[in-house]
Amino acid sequence: MSDVVATSATPILDVTEVSKSFPASKDPLGRVTARLQAVVEASLSIAPGETLGLVGESGSGKTTLGRLVMRLTDADAGRIVLDGVDITNARGPELRAARRKMQVVFQDPQSSLDPNWLVRDIIAEPLRAYGASRAERQSATERLLADVGLEAAHGARYASEFSGGQRQRVAIARSLALEPNLVVCDEPVSALDVSTQAQVLSLLESLRDRRDLAYLFIAHDLAVVHHISHRIAVMYLGRIVEVGPADEVYYRPRHPYTEALLSAMPNPNPADRRERILLSGEMPSPVEPPPGCRFQTRCIHAMDRCREIEPELVKYGDIEVACHLHESGPRLAGSSVVEVSRQQSGGVGYIPRRASD
């Protein structure tokens, strides 16, 4: 997505060095002996009307970070600020007020919608919970159904009577009932076929523009994330390793992990040859992450420094990247890592190219 959202003095969401771990094992006395590091010192911000895509492999911690933002899970450390208000430790009425401003669309609409409720009741439930009258709920439900491309008569049906795409439209309508400023979309199209994915993405874009919504869009597919996002954050083993404008991250990746994710994407154009970067082994265990850079066990550029010192997220213009290649070795200083790979392998370009490239 090439359109740029102007930076706001007050982001709708500002997350600073948030961490979360879970008990992984206990001794016979019930004492925790090991912890799984799901999110480690993650920082991100989202401006009003902006979509930030969060991408990474399964197990990278992106869904946990989304749950931390929504306060469905409490953070161990760090700070979460929503619309200028610190909600990190909010409880009771304070948290209830914050939740009017942020809602979520889950991955599987079949499991997130109550099969025993009519669609109109599912959509109206947030309004009922916040004290709206019956007339207000009915009017809002009809309006929300129309906003997501459904008819008022659909409200008298059960979710099981709809297709997967229609069910996800119901879930989106429910998420908008309280007119939030931020919507966390957790893999909202991964369970849908390609044509339905395109329709739902188009709907999300239209709603964002009409309602000035901000999205945290979580997915594993970089092509989908690039299509809908203004900026992209790449996550690996609990850490954010690259953040930048969508086109920059997609066409000129700065981190070797982003580069590898792009090389794994299917390419329908045989004329645009690309070299596949095969990552060795599986993602390391988040219970016992490797020393130094967490990606060094699978990185084709790994140096001695990478095995000893964990890189910090450093800002270069509009890009932030955590990789020693930008500080030592080739000293990329914020430039793309693609040329280094081409020089080392003698291969051809594999990064998707725009018509103007």
C-alpha cells in the first residue's frame, strides 16, 4: 500500500517495550522452572486512520502481542497507551471505558460467533452491555449490517447459515458496534479462500477510510499485509526485528528474516525469477532462545558478533531494523539487505518488483 498516513502528535496506540512470558515447566512443588518468552520488549505505535501490519511465522508472538494490546492478557513489563491514556494496569471502569475504543476481529468467525444466537443479537450484544436501549440496538444493527454488505433480513438468521466470508462480515459488524478507534484484526482472512479474502480486505479498507479507523492487522502472509497496510512490523521469536513503510519493507527488506519471508512467497509470474532462501532448521524454542541475535541460527549472513550480542532496533530514516549487518560487516546503515545476498550467492533477484522498478 503506497498511501502514507500523516504522523499524528498523539498516536491512537503507543506500545513501549512490552514483554510477556508464560510458565513452561514446574518442579514437583509447583515452582516455575522455565518460562516461554512470548513477547520481548516490543514497541510499536499506530496513528489514527493507519493500518500497521504485524507479520511473522507461527510462534513468533504476534497474536500474544495483539492480546496484550487488547488487555486480554496482562503484560509482565512495558507500557500500553490508548488514545493518550495509559491502560497497562487498568482495571474495572477504567478498562471498561478503554474497551469502547478498541475491538477485535478473530481469525475463525465460526468459533467466535455464538451458534445459538441470531446475527442481530450477536451484533447488538456490545451495545446491550454498554446500556443502549432496544430501539438504539435495532437501529444500529440494521445500519451495521448494511455497512458490511449484508441485508437487514440477515439479522434474523443464525451464523451457521452463512458462508465463511459472510460470517466474518458479521464479526466485523460486531467489532464496529461501539464505534471504536482501533480494531485488532488477528488473521482475519487466513481461513477464507482467495476471492473472499480480497472482498473482506476491500471491506476493511473501505470501513477504515469512512470511519477513520486504525488497524493492527496480524497475519503471516506478507502479500496480504502489504496490500492493506501503511506500515509493516516484522516479528521473530518474540522480538520485532523490522518496522517501516509497507513498500519499503516489501520491496527493499532490511532484515535477513524479512528477506527470507519474501523469498518464500509464491510468484505467479515465471518471467520474474527469484532465488529461494531456505532457512535451515526450525524456529528455536522460545523457552531457550539462542544467545545473541535470535535469528543467527538460521541466518545466511550470521557473524561472530551475531552469536554474542543481541542487536537493538535502530532507526534509519523511516525504517527501524535490529540487525548487526547495519552496524558491522557490510555496514548497511539502513539500506536493503538484498544486494548483499545477491553478491554472496551470485543469484538473481527474488524480491517482488513494481512496474516502475
